[in-house]
Amino acid sequence: DWKVFPLLSIASIKNGILHYPFGEELSELLYNPDYYARINLAIQQKLSCKYAWSLYELCVDYGGVGRTKWLTLSELRYFFGLK
């Protein structure tokens, strides 16, 4: 499956307030906090490559658990988007 969601297809300003709608499916994704990790922006700025960023996100996802799950090398490659 493949999806694309243009974030601001329509926007307006009325009485100094910006109004813009999200489609129903995108709104449901944005509302669900299970899809997102709490990222420390100070740490993000120190990371120098996309693989470090991905690894940091993985670790943050498992922060409440106390350890990350075991990944095979093929799973880790998939997670990083590598062949």
C-alpha cells in the first residue's frame, strides 16, 4: 500500500487565525500518539546522519521498556531502509 497526504491543500486566515483542514484519515493518524515518540530536539541536533536518527527513534520508542527489542541484521537493514 502507498499513501500520500498533502498537509495544506487549503488554508485561510480569518481574524488573524490560520485555519486549515486535514482529511479524516490523516487526522486519525495525527491524533494517535502510538505512532510517535517524544524526541529531544537538543539530541536531534547533535546527530549527524539519518541512521543515527533512526536508531535514536528506535531507542526512544522503547524507553519505557528499559531495553530495545532484539533485531536480526535483516530487520535492522529494513528499519534503516537498506537493501
